[in-house]
Amino acid sequence: MILVFSVAVTAFARMIRVIEFKTLVADSTLVFAGRVKSSKPSGIATSLTYPGWEGVTFEWLKVEVEVLEPIKGTKKGDVVRVAMLSIKAIKGFGIDDAPGTLEPTKNAAYLFCLVPTTQTNLYAAYTAPYDDNRAIFALNRNYSPYTSYREGKERMDSLDFEQHAVVWRLVDDAGKIMPRGAEWMRKFYATEITANSTNGVIHLEWETETNRAGWTRAVPKGLNSEQDSKK
């Protein structure tokens, strides 16, 4: 089951989903190193519930990715369609505690940990919609969030450490994908690769639900209506 964190209105910082890497591999349906072939708007937009995000539109990009090194559920050369979140902020201004999004430019390489979405043959990050960057990792050693690891300052007990160590095995300083690293990953995570993936599905459209006490949370759009119709 995919965990869902709710955030209190009075919170000062958004709760981030950091998942142990072995769990990502075990629970994901597809895991692979891939390169972006194309990226375009999907036409699917949504709102997400968090203080300060009112009126902000989040649009899904439809990204075609070629599998360079298969780890789980794919073959080399496959093209996988991935939904990745983007932000259209009001009047171009940024927002506080924004979702962890990525910029999938053509030829950019990533390590993907994906599960199905509500659309057929379309996948999304295991941690979507709030934290794409916690299940899709840039295969670029110069990527700014990797600075502490690159400089040898990141603690080994950090939940990020193992993820970054895997990235370093998969790509060299020049950005070239290393097959030996992928082969190591297939052997080291053999148990997780053969594990059954989660039954979770990423919903692409969300809405705000308010309970009687006035607390709000994001829920998949139309889910309550579907449940009511089954009663």
C-alpha cells in the first residue's frame, strides 16, 4: 500500500515522503534507468491541498522514456509513458514548500521507480503526486541536490545516502550510463526485484475534502462519489 501523509493547516513545512530504497524497488512495478525522448503537456491538471497552494494549478506532463538499463518489469529499448507533475503558479510566482517536481528535458537520464496511474499504459513516480523526486532520480552527478554526497559530507545513515550511492554506480562523471552499475543493481536488489509490487495506483486528479471539524485533506477526485454509489 502506498502511504499517504496528511498535513495540518498549521504546519510550517510540508511533510516529505522519504522511502527506503529497497522498499522503492520492491513496491514499484517498473524500475529502470531511462532517457527522456519527449515531454509534452498531458492536458490533465489538478489542484493539491496544502496551505498557500490555493489557486495553483498542477499539470501533468506526459513523458516518453526509453529504457536504457532494465531493472524490474521492463526490457532494454522499451518506451515507457510517464506522468510527471509540473507547476503553473499564479502570475509566474513560486509557491512555498512546492511539490518535489523535476524538469524532464529531452535526453535527460533518470532512475525511475514507477507504479501505474488511473490511465491505461501511463505510469508515475511511486511517491507522486507530491514527491516525484523521491522516486525518480536524476542520473547526473552534478545535480545540485547531490552536492553533500558528491563532497563526501552526507551521513551514511541518511535515507538519501543509499539512493545517491546507487546513482553513482549507474552514471559516471561525464553522464554516461554504466552497464556494470545496472548489473550490480540487479544482483544486489534481486530479492526486491522479484517481490510483488504494491497494488497502489496513482490518481492524476485530486480535490479538497473538508471534514466536520474543518480539517482539510487532498483526496482523489470523484472517489467519494464512487464509494457512495456502491452503498
